[in-house]
Amino acid sequence: MVTRITAGAILVYGSKVLLLKRGLHKKLAPGLWAGIGGHIDLTDIQNPRALDIIKTCYREVYEETGIHKSDIKDLKLRYIAVRKVDGEIRWHHHFIGKLETEIALPNCDEGELHWVEKNDIPNLAMTTTVKEALKHWLLYPEAEDVFLIAVNKSNDSATILDL
């Protein structure tokens, strides 16, 4: 069985959240909304501590948006999502951070970047793990804990546990 480890960021500016509508050409979650992120490099996997995972998050944000680490404030790990899909165990680390300015959105090979009003998020088509993380975060935006999202593959329902 293959394990896929990914990290991504939800970046907030005021009442807006920077999200990616994934391209239809993407293998994972084509056409669905997601945060900014991607796979952990082999060098990161050799020592999978939070610092390495956050390094991946910063790298992916820069690659997809041009946003530098120094532009992101209070980036914190908030959710670890675990699910089994197509014979893979997928671990995704959701980080949430703030931007002090609304950036102009560049073209992105992964899909289309959009500023989305927080109130519009529940209406977007997303994977179960992304939807549950955002739904929970919208209810508890100031929570400091890291939460585990586990998905039941038989009915695609999710359970959120406080770690």
C-alpha cells in the first residue's frame, strides 16, 4: 500500500479565503476546491517532523501563488486528515495562516486561484477532508488545537477528533 503525504495552506485576508479550484487535468480532486498545497518532497520524508511539513507548505504556497513565507502571518497546523482512497493512505496537513494584504492572483498550473468570501465556502464542491476542515474552522476560528479528521471510506463521512 502506498502512502501519500501532503501539506497545504488556507490563507485568510479579512473575510476572504484564498482557495484553488483544481484544474480538470489534475489526477487528485479534479475540478474541486482546495487550499494551496502539494506533496512532501523525498528530502522532507526522510525526517517527517512538523518543521519539514511546514517547509513543504511554504514551498507549495510560493510555487502556486508567488506568496513568500514572510508575507504569511501565524501559519499553524490545524488539521491532519487521514483517508484511504484508491489503495492509498492519504495524510494531508492543513495549515491556516493570515495575509496582511490581498494579493493579485497569478496564473497557476494547478487550476484557478480565487478569493472566496467565508460565507460562500460551504457551497463549494470539495473533498470530504477539505470541506470538514473548513467547516470546523469556520465554527472555531480561534481554536489553537490540532484536530484529526478521519474519513470512513464506506460512506465518505468524517469524524473530527481533538488531539
